Amino acid sequence: MTAPILQVKDLSVYYNKKKALNNVSIDFYPNEITALIGPSGSGKSTLLRSINRMGDLNPEVTLTGAIDYNGRNIYSPRTDTVDLRKEIGMVFQQPNPFPMTIYENVVYGLRINGIKDKQVLDEAVEKSLISASIWDEVKDRLHDSAIGLSGGQQQRVCVARVLATSPKIILLDEPTSALDPISAGKIEDTLYGLKEKYTMVLVTRSMQQASRISDRTGFFLDGDLIEYDKTKQVFLNPRHKETEDYITGKFG
Ligand SMILES: Nc1ncnc2c1ncn2[C@@H]1O[C@H](COP(=O)(O)OP(=O)(O)OP(=O)(O)O)[C@@H](O)[C@H]1O
Ligand SMILES: [Mg+2]
């Protein structure tokens, strides 16, 4: 069996005294999409943010346990979070392009890393926008502001911005929930296509989305990982009553 690329081990996360994740252990596998589902407040975003150390910025957050990536705990003091976030990129619910051109949005991470060669940047822009399925729509307006794009286009530019830094893992926190169904469908197709090269962790409220594009699904409730298995298993034959109630819409 393929070895996991990322292993969350006994992770607990607190905001001050409030426990948001309770001893969660979950393995993520390469070239898969793992969906994280569960009602509001169940800890899905907390887990996602912990995976690229976003909690570091919040003095109220404390965390116990480990997250191993490439066999090393990302919470070890030796981890450089800038390097980590190059390898583990994140896409948020609200498309958040920077107020600059489409081109500059995509090369942002590369510029931060000191890359100046125009040819290298041009190639990265084209390649990333193609992979994010938005090249054809923007190739003639690369030097226009990204803010002028539709929400769905902005979100695909945000995906391209993450891809430009050549990540291994992409974390997506409800990336389609602010979009109309057609734009959401385009993002879904894009993500499905990206599986070949990347590993993705996708928080979603849409049971249809989870069952359509994910390989595995984890169900969270009140900070506990209640069930984690192949998506088919979770949706067709859930082991826990809470999982069944949630996916059939009885609560949440
Ligand atoms: N910055 C924060 N400060 C304090 N408490 C927080 C913070 N972020 C989340 N929490 C709390 O931690 C728990 C888990 O929240 P989290 O955002 O991880 O849930 P979620 O499953 O992503 O919910 P949603 O579906 O609404 O996005 C909740 O009780 C929430 O109120
Ligand atoms: Mg959330």
C-alpha cells in the first residue's frame, strides 16, 4: 500500500481554553483528494490551518500532537514556515486575489523567492494558469487587474497562484461555496484534474462535491474525527450513526 504523504498524529488544538480538535489522527495519501466534512464548528478549518501552521500567527492557539510531512514533524522548531507554505499551499473560501494584475498575482510567490528572470516568470504564469483551467479566459488580459475578474475566475487565479510555487499539497477550505454552480463546477473539474500531480485536502459543505471528486472522506463532529475511510464506503455504508445522519441531511 502507498505510504501516506502527510500524517496527523494525536492532534489537539485549543483556542485559549476551548478545545477545537480532540486527539485527531488522520493520514493523507499522495495524489488523492481527501474531503473533510462535518457541521459548522466541528474543527475542519482548524485542522486545515494546522497543516500549514496558520495558527502560529494567533497567540491564543495551542496545539499538542504532531503532523509529519516527509517523515518530519512540521511543528519541529527547525521547520521554516515560508518553505513549508511553498510545499503546502492554501486556497480559501473567498477568492482573495491581490489588488494587482493577473500576472503579478500568479508570480507573487516566485518574486518573494527572488526569481526575476522574465522567461521563467512568463513560463510559470502560462503553466499555472493552464493547470488552473483559466489560461484561455485570461491570456489576452494578463496585465489587467485580477479584481476585474468574476468570482469563479478569481478563485482559479488563486489556485494558479498556489500552483506557481510548485506545492506538493494543496489545502482548500470550501473553495467553491462562495461561487455560482457553474463556476463551482469548473473548480471541481480543475481540482479533479490536478490529482495527477498534487495531493489535496478539501473542506466542503457539499456532499455531492465530496462524493464526486474525493477518494477518502473524514467526518468531524465537535472536534472528533468520527469516521475516516474511502469515500464510497463513507457515503454508501457509513459505520457510524452520526455519519449517516449528517450525510443524509438530518443535521448540520
Ligand atoms: N480564531 C478562533 N478563535 C477562537 N475560537 C475559534 C477560532 N477559530 C475557530 N474557533 C472555534 O473552534 C471550533 C472549530 O472551528 P472551525 O472553524 O475549525 O470549524 P469548522 O468545522 O471549519 O466550521 P465551519 O463549517 O463553520 O467553517 C469552533 O468552536 C470555533 O468557534
Ligand atoms: Mg471552516
